[in-house]
Amino acid sequence: MTTFDDILEEAGKFGRSQKRVFGLLCLVSIPWAGIYVGIVFQGFTPEHWCRDARLEKLRERCGWGLQDTKTYSAPLVNTSGGLMHSKCETYNVDWNQTALVCQHPPANMTAASWKNTALISCRDGWEFDYEGRSSFVTEFNLVCEDAWMVDLFQSAVNVGFLVGSIIIGYMADRFGRKISFLMSNLFNAITGILVAVSPNYIALLVFRTLYGLGVKGGWVAGYVLITELVGVEYRRTVGILYQMFFSIGILILPLVAYLISDWRWLQVAITAPYFGFLVYYWFIPESPRWLLSQKENSKAVTITKAIAKENKKTLSKNLETLTGDSEEISKVSVLDLVRTPKMRKYTLILMFNWFTSAVVYPGLIMRLGILGGNIYIDFLISGMVEFPAALLILFTIERIGRRVPFAMANIVSGAACLITAFIPESVFWLKTAVACVGRLGITMAFEMVVFVNTELYPTFIRNLGVSVCSTFCDIGGIVAPFLLYRLAVIWIELPLIIFGVLAFVAGGLVFMLPETRGVPLPETIDDIEHPYKNKESSIKNHQMVTLLTSDVTTNKEPATV
């Protein structure tokens, strides 16, 4: 029987055909960046203070600017950042009854006579210092007691990721990689536009959740499709580079956001590529491996011949005997991941690392939106450090191994977060540089957890293990915005302390995992629980074969081993 891997030896393991498909599918990672961290631009919260309709009339009559009325309506309060104008309270003053006239300078309002004036919550909404940008925060007034709704907006898309990856993962196994990929992109295009035209916050939240349903699942379907089209030795490199295009999206996002200041039109720009991906129907094939698993051999043969033709290769093997992997599928259960001691340890460590990466990585990105300064330049600079991450992974994993780079990436990220928290703002260049190192480290850790996860589980539960552990990535994504924005209200650097501790613990736990470089992939749970026993048995069998061969060669009776 001839397997698809046997055919690839002749058709080309990573020829022109696979490179073309790989290039097309990599483009899918670019708009995902805008969906995952676009909240930095779409949901930014500008400087704001209470609006007073009666004071607004006085402002128009006197020709004052926003900052003048800010001094009148926003009392000074003590915060963690020092003395600042209140964002959520105003003076309980009837401006129609005051003696305030246009000749009074705004400074008069800070006089001692106003210190005992009662404060009340904003009653007429808020004034926003837009700086030429609009967001759904300013449109729906999601500030003060409603600020948590911004966190919920980001968490909603991660809920969609969690549910959608399961649904589309099932569809990809049941109906095919290609059709699932195309259907998810169609769904993304429709729901993305619905997000852009949402009339109110409830509709925005619902459409945002639906948006997430298709995005991650479609991305994973593309990942699976390209890895199934290339030879085994190319899968790791293809997987890492496929993820690296997400970093390209990170660089493009601030440029697009700078040109499009309205959050609704920015949403349209992020969604538009998904309409273009629909033309892939004519340019990418179905996975021959999946077709073989569904007993659709004739279709698999047709696609395989097309791959060989595009690669300018000639097939000599008998394609009529082409078959899928003969591996017997055992009945598996989620309990297999925690039933035995080492499996349980690996599963818990991997779950924690998925969770940590999903909290720290977007947390560091979204943090840029609450620091002030030039958000576009800061976002662009921090995004550039992601490219060395992929190169460091490719350079180290086959020379040093998996465990040390994986652990050190987490530890370096944790150290950078803790150091950044205590660097004073007066040394801004140093604070930015150290934060970028943290971003580099967590990017490496996020990309490495994917393939380390696949190498630690035996064949018959490998896919299940990755699926279960990676759900903690989505759980981390749900938690991250609440962790960042709510803790930043207490102290703006407090989230960095939490990120640092999480990354340190994750790095330490990685050292408890075995090294997998040069180690055959485990086939059974027994290979995990008793690796040395199985290794000794293998060596003993090899010695027996060698001894028997030697005895036959010298015409001796076989020796007793």
C-alpha cells in the first residue's frame, strides 16, 4: 500500500505548489491581528470629564475652549498618579444661579471657596478630548461605572474563539478543511460588517461574539490544511512562519488605524480581506490526507497529480493503491490526559502555559492603549520585536532543544514585566526598551507552546490533547482585559506585576517537562510514563538482533541473551 507521505517523496515535499498555497494561506493571519488586538484603536478611552449642559451654554456665550470648562466642571482629586481632574464626578452647582461671568478666568474655580462644594456623578454625559479619533467608547459612553463594558467587548471575541474553534474543528474533520476554511471566511465577512454597523452596545457585543466564532476556527483550518500538504520535516517551519504573519498584521494595524480614525470604518477595513479570501475556492486544494481518511481516493489522486504537475515532478508509484495512514484509531477520552501521573503533570503545565501566554501577550499590547503618548508609534515599535522571536525559535530549537528556549522565553518576559513596572516615567526610553524585551519573550513562548504541546502527547490523543490544552488560551483571552483595565485603575503598573509573576511561574514549570529534541514521538501512554524502560527494551532487542545475526554469519548456535 502507498501512503501520501510516500507519494510526497516524488511529488515534492515543499515544491512550487505547496509554496503557492502556503503563501495564500499565510495572508489569513494578517487581519486576525486587527480582530485580536484592534481594541487598542477601536476601543480607546480618551481624556474625559463630566458634561454640564448649563455650563455648555455659558461656554458657547463666552467662547471658552474644552480645557476651560474642564477646570470649571471637573474637580481636582487625589489618584495613584497624583492630583488630577475627576473623570466621573462634577460640582453640584446650578450655573444659572452663580455670579460667574465671562471675565472670570477659569482659575477662579479652584479657589478655596469651592473646596466644600458637594460633588455628584455625571448627569449630562461626558465631554471627550477626541484628538481626531472616535471609538465605540466615546459613542456609547462606556466610561466610569460602565468602563467594564469595554473589557466585556474584548472578552466576547475570545468566547467566540473558544466555541468557534470547537465547532469549526468538528466541521473540518467532518466536511473537509477547504470548505470549513471558506465557510468561516464568509461568516467572518458578514459578522465583521455587522459589528461595524451595530446600532447600540448590546448589538455590538452579540456581533462581536459571532465574529469570534469564525475567525480562530478558520485560521486553524488553514493551519491544518497547509501542514497536511507538506512533508513531515517542513511542518514545524511552516507552522512557525504561518504564525509570524500575525506579526505582519500587528505592523500594518497602526498604519491603517492612523489613516482611518473612525472605529466603524476601521472595522470595515479589518473585515474586507475576508471577502477576498473567498476567491481561494479556485486556488487552494482540499487536503488529500483528509480525502483519503474519508475513502475518497479518486479525488485525492487527482489533487496529488496536480501537485506533482505544478512541482514539475513525475510520479512512478501506483496511485491506485494510495491509502491513508494505517494507524488504528483507539477509543480516546479526555480522562486519558490526567489519568496517569506524568500525563497529568504535562497537561496541567501546558494548560498553565497556554493561559499565561494568552493573558500576557494581549495584555502587553492592550496596555499601550492606556499609557498615553503616541499610540501609533508605540504600537509599531513594539510590534517590530515580534519578528526576531520566530527567527530565535528556528535557530535554537534544533541546536539547543525545546525546553530551555521555551522556559527562558517565559522567564525573560516575566523579568522584563517586573522591571518595567518600577522604571520611572522620566526614563521613558528605557521603560519602552525593557517592555519590548518582554514582548519578544512572550511572543516566543506563545509560538513554542503550540508545537511543544504536539510533541509531548502520544499519537492516539495528540489532537485531543492540543485541543483541550489550547482552550485555556481562550480562557486567558477572556480574563486578560478585565485583569489589565480593572487593575490599572488601582495602579497603572499593577497588571505588569501580575504578568511578571505568571510568566515566571510558567517558565519554571516548563523545566519540569522533558526535552523532546531528537526524541521519537510517543505512540502510547506507556511511552510517556516509562520512557527509559521502553528505551532499554528497544536497546536489548537491538542487541539480540545483532547477536543472532553475528551467530548466523559465523555458523554458531545462537547464544542465550
